[in-house]
Amino acid sequence: MNRLRLWLFAGLCLATAHASAGLFSDDEARKQIELLEARLARLEDGYKQQTSSMLDLLSQVETLSQELRKLRGQNEELVHNLQDAEKRQKDFYVDLDARVRRFETTEAAAQPAAPQAVTAPPAAAAPVSVAKVVVEEGRSDENAAYEEAYGFYKVANYEKALVAFRDFLKKYPESSKAPNAHYLMGNAYFALDDYKRSIASYQVVVSKFESHAKVADAWLNIAGCQQKLNDLPAARKTLKMLIAKYPDSSVAGKAKKRLAALK
């Protein structure tokens, strides 16, 4: 009887142990499921973020592509304008050469009648007319040379602009446009980060053309070049001189602001 009770007690213990083990297994399974669900949620969030980032990148690429197409269009337009300017320049020289040849032919044809020029006043006026035309032609050449250089400058082709301005000043050193040519050369050198040559060009303006309208601006630009060269004492000195020499000018106001920023 006691042995039977012992066997029943042992069976009950085993059943209880199996039930506890089953309950523990269910808890572990739930935990694993929860972990998997959490990982899946993180993966979904990561995928959404990556998708959003890809869409942003695609949008940026499209924007950059549009800007590139726009810049290409502007570049093509500039090239076209430059080609038109070169063609007009070439046509101008062809026309000028043709007119010079016509004048030479006219003058040569008039030479046999020279002995009768004493009794014919109208014939005497012919050389004056030719001389006047020659002067006008010279002015046209001067203007054309300047406009060619300025055309390069306007489209930011500073290297060619500098070459053309130097040629212009060599041919027409006394031109009324010489101060502007030196000033624009200073701007071109500045754009090319050649600050020493920029200063040299501006100094020609302030030393040789003291009454020109661009003198005050040239002094201000000299100070800007000195700042770029980290010669701050020289820049301060130039700005103070500019303020003292042109106190009522708009350029003096700009100089005061720059001087205050340097202190």
C-alpha cells in the first residue's frame, strides 16, 4: 500500500514538472516572437529611411541636371554672341579696307588733273575731304579695338581681354579711352587673383589721369588688392588717404566701412 502511494506521488511530481516545462517553453516562444517583431519593425524603419534618402538624392540629381542644362544653354548663348561679335568685327575690317581702297583709287585718278586745280576751287577741296575721312577711319579703328577688348571683358574672358587692352593701349596710348582700359585691366587682373598687376594697372589710372571719374574707385580697389595680399597697414593707409582726398564721394563711404572692418 505504501509502495503504491509512493508511485502515485512520483507520477504527480512528473506531471507537474512537465506542465511547468511547457509553460516555460511558451514564455520563451513569446519572447522570441516579440524580438523578431522588434527586429522586423527596425528593418522596416530602416528601409523607409533609405527609400526617403534615395528619393531625396534623386530629386537633388534632377535639380543639378536642370541647372547643368541651364548653364549649358547660357554657355552656348555666350559662344554664339562671341561668334557674332567676331563676325561683325571681321565685316567691319573688310568694309574699312574696301573704303580705303576706294579712296586710294579716287586720289590716284585725281592726280592727272592736278595742274588745273589752280583755276578750279572745287578740286582744291578734295584733299581736305579725304583727310577728314582718314581721321574718321582712324577713330573707327580705335573704337573697334576698344570694343573688341571690352567685349572679351564683358563675357569674363579676362585673359583675351587683357591681351586686347594691351594691344589697344600700344596702338592708341593717347586715346580718351585709355583710363578706362587701364581700369578694366585692373579689374581683370583682380578677377584672375593677380593682385600685384591689378595694383599696377590702377596706379596708372590714379597717377596719369588724376581728374578721371574712376580715380577714387581705383584707390578703393588698390586697398582691396592690398587686403588680399594681407598688407593691412598699406590698405589702412590707402583707405585713409582716399577718405581725406574724396570726403564727399560715395566711394569715401565705402572706404569708411572697410576701414572700420579692418580695426
